[in-house]
Amino acid sequence: MNMLSKRALLQRMAAGALACAPVNAFAQQLRSSVSEANGVSLRQLAARRRLFYGCAANTSQLKDGDFAAALTREAGMLVAEYEMKRKTIERKRGRFDFRAGDALLAFATTHGMAFRGHTLVWHRSNPSWLEDVVNDTRDPKLLTNYVEAVAGHYKGRLHSWDVVNEAINPEDGRADGLRNSFWLKAFGPSYIDRAFHAARQADPKALLVYNDQGCEAGLPENDRFRAAVLKFLERALTRRVPIDALGLQGHLRAFGAQVDQKKLRAFLDEVKSLGLRILVSEHDVKDEGGPPDMSLRDKTAADTSRRFLDVVLGNSATIGVLTWGLSDRYLDRGWFGRQARALPLDAELRRKPMWQAIAGAFGA
Ligand code: XIL
């Protein structure tokens, strides 16, 4: 049994119900605004279950008319793939550039889509000046001022924020399982608390998410990861850190370590028992190491996706699923490596077996 007092848990559940309201409102909005063109879409299938399906995108993709049409058909929510990371927003210290994020938000709003923020505090994708200044000055305003400025800029307009991303890494050897990042070295574990409190203060309406990867598969390292995430969440919630949801990135491998449905199901039950909601925030399925036969690779990737989503969507605390892109046309090969096919649509925007798998997990 976790350390949260029953009263605290009931308080969270009540608060959580309110925080869920945006999701229900979004689901209602999606149902009314989605066109029926091209048959049923993932956006519609998800909305029928009062959930959302969405994906990551960037502004250059919006210039591709066919892709933009597929995006508005299939996605009920968008998230910026990289253009709302600090490296893009605060390239130069103290100068904020919201143009790309604003353009993505405008596109989403125009097409009745929800929009979520990614990410306020991460150890990667930061401007070149940041880490040195943090290390030299140890000024916590370098963290809180940024969160206040960015979450404040989008106040009331986002479904949720990935407030802190990938702060856990048991392989770093700390008893608390936290990643020994420059943020932690400079400010201690409380940097996470500061980030969430600053985000809540800046945008009381947004759902605040702790986002990470590593909870999905069944290896011993994943066991350690799940245990560390639960320990972190229990302790943070006991300290009244305003975390509303856990974001499972969902980066899977078709021919690597497989999803352990039993372990994942038990883990997500524990997360739900803490009064948290759950979302899949960056789902894709790498097919590296697969056979030359593309149809076999696609089928294995689809089966991998379905096995994962059946467990996640089987938990009533789950509010939705986002994939880390919509089509293989725009795979970031620098990030994905030799990756050929990872997403629901192929490079010609045709639905792949992975699309069918996601549709099936939503109950099609
Ligand atoms: C990646 C993007 O896809 C790249 O375009 C960017 O250069 C770096 O970040 N986990 C995350 C995402 O939380 O932000 C990462 O996205 C993928 C891994």
C-alpha cells in the first residue's frame, strides 16, 4: 500500500476529477468538429471512448498539404516534436521565441484539436549556454523563471504539459533512482518539485505530467525503472507536488525487448491507485533488427503496438495516446537511427497495420 494518506488520496481524486474536465471538454469538442471524410479516423475512435489520439508534429510538416490533411483527419491532439523545447524557445538567454509553438497551437485550434506542451524541464535539447550557467550560478530562477514564462505564455490554452521529462534513471546508481543530470547536481531532487509548483502557478488549468520512458518492457532494467517511478511518484505526491498524470513515452521495439503485459498492467494499477491519470505520450515502434520482408516487419510492429495499448487502454485512468509523429514520411532519422517504419501511416500516408492496431486498441 502506498504512503499517501486516504484523505490525501481522496483530495487528489477530487482535484483530479476537475483536472479531467478539460479532457472531457476536448473529447466533446472533437466529437462535434471532426469530419467523416475518409471513413472513421483514430481521432473519432478515441473520442467515442472519451479518450484522445494525437501525435507530434513540427511547423515544416504543416506546409505539406496532403500531410496536413491527414493530420487533421487522424489527430485530435498535437504536441510539438521539438519546437517547444528550451533549445528552440530560449536559444539566447532571456530571449523567448514562441513563433513555432504558436503556429502549431494556431493550427490545432483552427482544426478543433487539443494541444499539449513538451517539455519544460529536460536534460536534453537545451540551448548551448544553459548548463554552464546553471553549474556556475546554481540560481534556481534559471529553472523557475523559464517555467513561469513559457507556461504563462500558453496559460489556459493547453491540455497538459510535460513539466519534467526523463528525470529517472536507476542506472545512475542513486538510492532514489533519479537521473544524475545537471539539474539534479545543481539543485538536488527538489528541482522537480520547483518545476511542478511553478507550472501549476503559471497555468492552473493545464494537466501537469511527469513524462518518461522505460516502464514498458519486461527486462530487469525495466523492473528497476518501474519501481523507481512508483517510489518517485509516491514520495512526490506525499509532498503535495502537483503531479496530475504519468506520461509513458511508449517508444517500443518490434524485434527487441518485448512489452511485459503482466508487469505493465500491475504497474499501471499502482499508478492509478495514486490518483494519477495516465497517457501514452510518444508512441512509436522501431523495427530495427527485423527481416527484409517489410510486411512481416509491419505486422510485428503492429502486434507490438497492440499488446502495449491493450494494457494501457485497459486501465480506466488512461486518458489518451499520442504517437511520436503520424507518418514515416517525416521520421527523424537522426533521432531514430536507421529506422525505416515506426508510425501509423507510411510515407505515402497510407494506413499501415500499426494504424489498424491502434484503431483496434481504441475498440474499432
Ligand atoms: C526528440 C525529437 O524527435 C527530435 O526531433 C529532437 O531533436 C530531440 O528530441 N524522448 C523525448 C522526446 O521526450 O522529446 C524526444 O524527441 C524523443 C525521446
